[in-house]
Amino acid sequence: MGSESGESAANTGEQRSGAQGEADELSDGNAPPLSRPRQSPLFHAQHSERYHRQQLIGEYEERFGCRLVVLIDAIFPAIITMFEEVICDADPEQDLHLLLDTPGGDGETAIRLVRQAQSRCRELTLIVPNQAKSAGTLLAMGAHHILMGPTSDLGPVDPQFESPEGRGLYSAKDLIAAVDHAEAALAENPNSYPVHVSLLADVNAVMVQQARSALERSGDLVWEALRSNPDRSPEDAKEIAEAVQKKLIDLPTNHGAAFDARDVEQTGLPVVHADPASDQWALIWLLWTKYFNLYERVIEGRIASQVRPYPVFEE
């Protein structure tokens, strides 16, 4: 699927009488009016799933009186421009809800994203139907509210980098642990050198230093994320930062460590426990399953949509 924004996408949220993307009505007199899409029939059919998702986004906005944006991707600098595309006309006096699913990414970009979002709304609510790891957790720290249900998962604030071959993400903590383990093993048994050289063939000194520097900056990023919420006092930010430092930075040894709503709430972050039986969570889950089934990288709102495939790696 390609990307799209503008009139065709806008119709899905603003025209409630027709089906997805349908607005024009034709009548031959006494017969009831026939709704037809503004797009050509084939184009509309090719993008019908997009229009349906955007219709659900519009229904959520009407029901809960907010702007809703969906972001499903790793968090790296290219996200900034695409995120601006979906919030460029946002009303700063309206609440913004961001449905986020991410394995993590670049913490600096997460700070930019949350500042970008906060500048375009009255209050920011982060919705986590699945996971918001690492940089996603940083982004959550800058929100007014973090809506979490039974499936929601945040994670350790552990910097991540794109692998040199572009085959996904690797954790700074994991890289440093692997190097430290190799150094200790070599000190004990120098003859194991060929084995460890083979295992760490893709690692160089610059990568190790970048990982160490990123870990050292984690505490500063937490502070910047917390202060991105304009309504949070410095005293509250300091108290939460201390709890986050211990629970989400120092203690976790595994990047995949899971933190549910109760775990996150213990840090003082503004968690809202979603009722699984509520209409709000039902609508969120219906929308989330659309993206889960799509299995693409998405930034989408009622009037704009950017959908990109995940990269395919050749063996």
C-alpha cells in the first residue's frame, strides 16, 4: 500500500452518511440517493481498508472528543516529518490521543516526537494496545495520560541502534554485556580468542562507545521526556525520574522485560487503567487489530495516511 493524504482521506472522517470514503450522492428522482466515492471505483477498492481504518479513527474522535493519530513503527528521525503530516492541522485547544506500537528506537527522536505532539494539543494521551518499548516508553513519559489495558507493555529505557546490516535493532545494554563477557572469558582463557572474534565480528570500538554514551545519557533523556509535559511541575518530574531511574534503567537486565500498568504506575507515571469491557477499549482493540493484520509501518490519522512495508532481508 502506498501513502495518501488530502481530500480522499478527509472524506472518511467528515462524511458520516456513506461508507468508507463515500461522499457524493446521485439520485434519479424518486429512487433513494446513491452514495458513490469521490475516488474512482478501482482506486477506492484498492484503498478500502485504509478508508475503513480512517472511518474508525473518525468515530473514535467523535465519541471521545479528541484528535486520534496512530503510529506503528520503530522510532527514528524519519518519523518526525511523517508525524508532522498527520498533525499539521491539529487544534492546540483539543486533546490529542496517540495510539502507539513500537519496539523502540532512538531516544533523542522520542523526545522530539513528544515535544512535537505536546505543542499541538491541550492534553496528550498515549494509548498502548500492545507495546511501547524503550524510546516508546520515553515518549510515554511526556504524556498527560498513559492508557494501558490488559495487553499493554512498556519496557526498560535501554537505547537501541539499527544494526550495521539494517537487519533490525540491537540493544546498547546487550552489546556492552556481550563485549564485557568476551573480555572476561578471554582473561580467563586466552585460547578462546578465535571463538569470541567470530561471535563479535560485526562489533567495532565505535559501536561500543556509542552504546556506552547512550546509556550514560538515559537519565537525561528521562528528565527531558518528563519535562516535555508542560503541566508537570519540576518537583513531580524529579520524583518520577528517581523512580524511573531505578525501575526502568538500573534494574532491568533484559531489553524485553515487560512492565504492565501496575508496574508503570509504581513509578508515579500517569497511568489510566483501561476497562477491557468499555466501549473505548473495544474501539481501540478493533482499530488495533486492523493494523496488526496489516503488518506494515503506519502513521495515520483521519485526514492523512502513510503506510510503508517492513524491509525484506535476503539471506
